[in-house]
Amino acid sequence: MPTLSALFRHPPSPVEALHATLLEQQGVRLFVKRDELLRMGPGLALCGNKWRKLQYNLQAARDAGQNTLLTFGGAYSNHIAAVAAAGQAFGFDTIGIIRGERPEGLNPTLRFAENCGMRLQYVSRSRFRDKEKMEFQEKLHRQYGGFYLLPEGGTNNLAIKGCMDIVAEVEQQLERLPTHWCCSVGTGGTFAGIVAALDGRAEALGFSALKGDFLEGEVQQLLASSPLWRDNRGAWAINTDFHFGGYAKWKPELVNFINNFYREHHIPLDPVYTGKLFYGLFQLIGQGYFPRGSAILAVHTGGLQGIAGFNERFGGVEVPGF
Ligand SMILES: Cc1ncc(COP(=O)(O)O)c(C=O)c1O
């Protein structure tokens, strides 16, 4: 069994320059930080931003002598799959509190989590909303005993710290700082880490995977949550034009984009997060959003475990191996 130090002493994930006529036409360069290639444990779950968000948390759990991880998520959650995989890889017991009824047949994410040994408990959507409340968590402690609690999506200050490492790594790899940094936004933790580490030295643009314009407020709160980092308002923004109707919603043009992107660049994208990021990014590049001479860095945050569940329901993502 690998020790947790493997999560800290890893070779950096590659930074790859993409080549496309559109980029040449618009006079910009586009690099991809291929964090989806950071992988550990069973399957494809512990990769990308999950690696970054979990690494310091797993260490904190171990330092506290806590051998059980408990967390929350929806039935297709990348985070649930990642915590389950981390548990199996590093010898933690894991408990997943899942929003909604137990499905008749388990989907690939939940099947994977169970196979990794995660105990799953299903709670109604209304009870799930109370998960942050003290009484809800006390009940969980009465039921399961001690555990290290990871919030839904894994976002907390240690997760932000892990995502900050992405910036330092890229800076070393490229020997300079790209002018624009882009990533997909769900709970905002990954993006907050990037903004915090940039500290105003470059612009950051998040692409919301969710409908609504509440995420800027969430990111502001995350950035205000620790004296270790500053908000740097003005140097970052969240684009809400490319969520395709909301979380896990999609249209055929998104799936076509993912398939074409794989054919052209041999980089698999998922339909919930990274597909929307790159779709939106290419749209903005086409509209001349980025000044000529910009060096854009897009973080591939993983999420590939979700393709199987998407294809089981809707089909259409043609990426080999999924
Ligand atoms: C693959 C992938 N990319 C991006 C995100 C968004 O990250 P965050 O929740 O930190 O905003 C998530 C969800 O957490 C994810 O699973």
C-alpha cells in the first residue's frame, strides 16, 4: 500500500501546448495543465483536482489519528468516487452520505465507491440540505463514531492550499507565468486556490458548471476565509455562459465538441466540468476575448470517471476506454 507521501512527491503533471488554427488566428497560445494524468489508486477517480484537494486533508486526517473519512455527494459525484479510491489506496475507512434515494441499480460511480469499500448511506434531498448543521453531524457521529469530515465537493482551506500548488508547478514548468488562467468551477475551491496563488499576478477566469451567478460570492467567501490569501478582486471573474442549462445538463453540441476535441488533441474531456470549460474557452477565444499575445493556461481537473455514468444514461461520448 502506498504511503501518503506519494501524493506529495509526485512528478508534476505535464503542461501541454495545444495547436489549432483558431489559436493562430487569434494570436493566443493555449496550454493545458494535465492534472487528469495525476492518478493513484483504483480506477480514474483519484486524479485531477481531487488529488490536489484531498492530499493535505488526507495528511491532516492521518496526523489526527483519524482512520475514517466521511463525506457527502450526489449519485454521480467525482468527489465521492475520489474519496472512496483514496480510502482504498491509503487504508482509510470511508463513508459516503449520498443525496436522494438509493437507485434501483447502482450507477458506475456508486458501484465503484462500494467496490472500494465505501459505506453508502442515502438521505432525502431535504435532509441532505441540513448536512452542515450541528445536529445532523452529531447524529452521524452517534451512528459512525469518530471520523474526519470532508465537505461536499471536498472544498475547505486545505483543499485550496492543495490547488495553490498547481500555480507554482506551472510557473516552474513554463519558467514564466501565463497571462490568463482558466478552470472549471463547481464549489469554487479549485478556482480559489488558483486565484490565491496568483495573488494578482495574472488574470483568472472560472467557467461555472452550474446555473446561477452565486459562485462569485462563494469564491469571495473562500478567499476571505484565511489570512494566508487575499481576494485580489478585479484579477478574477467567473463566466456563467457555458453551463448548458445547469449541473450535469448538456446538449448535443457539447458532446460533439468533446468528441472532436479528443480526435484533434487526444485529450479526453468529461461532459460535466472540463468539456464545458474547453467549450467555453474556445468560444471566448473565437470572440477575441483574450488580447493577442495572451498565454492561456487551462487546468484539466479530471472528472473522467463520470463519463461511464453519462454514457450509461445518454451515450455519445466517444473517448476510448469509456
Ligand atoms: C472534474 C472536476 N472539475 C472541476 C470541479 C470543480 O471544482 P470545485 O468544486 O473545486 O470548484 C469538480 C468538482 O468538484 C470536478 O469534479
